[in-house]
Amino acid sequence: MLDIKLSSMKSNYLALLLSALILLPLGPSLKAQQLTENDQAQLDIALKTVFPSTQEAQLIPLTDGFSGDELYKLELFDGDYLLGTYLLRTMPTTSAAYRDLFLEANLIASNLEISPKIHFHSEDKALMIMDFIPGETLHPDRFKETAIIQSIANNLRKLHQGPKLSAPGKTLMGMAHEHLAKIEEQSPLASFSQIRSALAQIKAAFEVNPKKVFVHLDLHKENILEKEGTVFLIDWGNAGLDDPFADLGLLATMMYFTPQQKAQYLDFYFEGQVTEIERAKLRIMEAVAALKLSLWAQHQILERDPTFHAKIAKEFSPELLLTSNAILSGDQFLEYFYNEKQGKLETPQDFLDIGAAFRREFFLYIYSEAFIQDLITLQAAPLE
């Protein structure tokens, strides 16, 4: 008879060990307290069909940021012998269309060997079991290592040259527009017209040589794992079809690459065939990534405290952002965020700070001569 147990994730390793002593036996019904009845039934099916040697299964709840999905570390035993460790993911609040795309993205990435292998998914695709990667998430400091930059560049090239999704999914500029629309319902800013104008110019420039490839679009520290020198991408909830520079620019922004790192990154991705066109595209998409992050932060502020509207209107004004010496650059904020804040955004002020830092980055770029020159470079590029 199979036995499933559920423990609570503790804040440190000692507490986790202690929690193993007070696991709750869930008996032959296979029920876990935090799973829905349908998920419990699907887990039962998985254990009996995909993992038939399992005599006992232990579930340890994990956290999953802002997605709303529920993650568990799933350990399978045959007596005292550990058969394997897996990640169980449930998506209780998502639509069928989202689950279809999420599963397809995971399966393609798994087949490309850049993401954990999928072992089971429920018929409604709301529950998935995949390999658990016991490595570490990649802190930006790790990208000082040439081998890490080369590995992630190779993975992204493999992804972008691989099979396409059957549905369009998301785009980087599309997500920026979505956040703009949501914010305007609560707290419109005068600068939004300038933002839309810049995005329209960028869209037109990229349409000279349009490309639509399978992209991740959520490349940050928690979604990049490294195990023994191998890099894996996880969490495909933002996957879609977009220009490859949407991923390239987003990663360069979130990992605050130095100019030298960007040069290495492009050189590895394009295998030494880098022109000014590729450099211009990277700069432009870094700015779009900064804007998207800033708009997301602004939306998070209003979700938490709508009374912040007046403060947002003041601190997000282009005039203040472009002249204040008190606002951190995007790179400075991320260094503080990863090293001092342990990668956590908790209060409306936290979101305000990151939003202001990256809105400033966006405005500095679109008001610069470099932006005009980069647009000209893309518009003058030979047709492919």
C-alpha cells in the first residue's frame, strides 16, 4: 500500500531535518493536505503507472514567487531506498490555454535538454512531475565566469533555433503594453504617451527583419539553475514567440551584465559573427526589458496599496527620474537587491524603488542619441 507524507518547508536545513520527524501519514487514500481532490487522484495515477516501485512518497512544499502555482519536492521511496527526487507542480488557478502552452514549452525545452525532463502530466495538464534539479540558482556574480556565459548563450541559441510553439504566447513588448493597460485603469501617468511612442518606434524598427522564435521571457536568477557546470532553464509561464533579442536583452538586464560580459555573450550566441546590428538590437531590448520590469513593479505597488498613486506620479515623472542623483541605476539596484535584500521584494516601497530605477534606465536611453542611432541601424539593415 502506498503511503504519502507531507512536511512543511522550514527556513533552514536543521528545521527541515526536524520536520522529517513529524511528517503526517496520509494513508491509503494518498491525500496530501495541500492538494486538491483532482490533483491527489492524478498523483495516485502517476505513482502507480510511472513510478510503480514506489512504496512511500514524501511531499515537501516549496515556494514559487508571484505565479500562484504550487510546487512540491516529491521524494519516492521503496522501503528505505530513495528511488528518486522530483518536482511536482500544480496550477490550480490557470486557464486551459495557459496550461496547454506551459506544458508544450516544458516538453520542447526538456527535449532540447535545457530544462528538466517531464515524467508525467495529468490529462487536464494542471499537474506535472519533472526532474528535481538539486543545483543552485545562478547569482549574477556567477556570470563573471566565462563558462557560465557560454553555457547560457548556447542554451538560448538552442532554444531559439529549436521547434516553435503552436500558439503565439507572450512577447516582451506585449507584456509591457499589458501592464500599461492595467495601470491606466487605476493610476495613469502623463508619461505613458511617451512610452507608447517609443515602443511604436521600436516595433517598427524590428519589423524591418521580423523574427519569431520560441522564447522564455522570464530569465532571472530564480529561473536559471546550475548543476555541476550544466545550466538549466525553468518556469516557462511567460513562454511565447518573439524576437530572440527579447530573451537576450532581458537576461543581460536582469543579470546586469558589464559591457565586457555583453560582448562575450553576443560572441558566444552568434558564434563570433557579431555586427553593429546585433549590438543595437541588444541595447534596444535591454531598454524594453527595463521598461517591462518597471511597469510590472508599478502594477505590484497598486495591487498592494492603491494610495501610492500620488507618490508614483511624483517619483516616476521623467523630469525627476532624469535629474535626481538619489535614484539608483538599474545595475546598482539589482546588486543591492540580490546581495542586501536576498532577492526579496516585500513592501510597496521596495517595488517603488525598483520601478523608479528601471523607469529611469528606459527614459535615459530613449532620450539619448544612442537610441536614435540604434533605430537607424535597424531600419537600414539589409533584408534577410
